[in-house]
Amino acid sequence: MTYQDKQLTCKECGAEFSFTASEQAFYAEKGFQNEPSRCPECRSARKAQNNRGGNGGFRQQREMFDTVCSECGKDTQVPFKPTEGKPVFCRDCFQAHKSY
């Protein structure tokens, strides 16, 4: 299917923006049903607003724990407190185990 650039109007600020042919192809590839309703600037502002925590600050960074990979012995960090007796994997070994 061939796509052509479209002019859309942002529902947030009312500005016109272009929904390019390549963006339309990307949306179709991902299976998105709806065209964007906000211009790129308003989308960015909304995304930044959604990344803020309760009282106007950014979300608290997730606590990471230092550990050693049970598979390869590499130092790594994980987002949970390791439990003794249970294996903990670095990102690479975790990905390898995930495909089993």
C-alpha cells in the first residue's frame, strides 16, 4: 500500500501537523488503528508529564541490587533483592534462559 503525507490537526493545541507516509507505514506495521491526535510537541509534553510522580517530581529511580550472575559469574545489578539459594542471572544469561 502506498501512503501520502496527511495534514492533521492537534486536539491539544489546534496546530496543524504532518502525518508522513513513513509514519503511516510504521503505524500500519505495528497494527495501530488510529491516527495520532496530537502533534509531536504535545505528544512529547504528554509523555514527559506521564513520567512525573505524584507531587510534580520525577518518578523515584528503581532500587538496584549488586549481585553475581549464577551462570557466568559476571558482576551485575538486578531490580530485586536476591534470595539465597535462588539463581540470579545477568541480562545476557537471562535472555538465553528465557528462550528455553
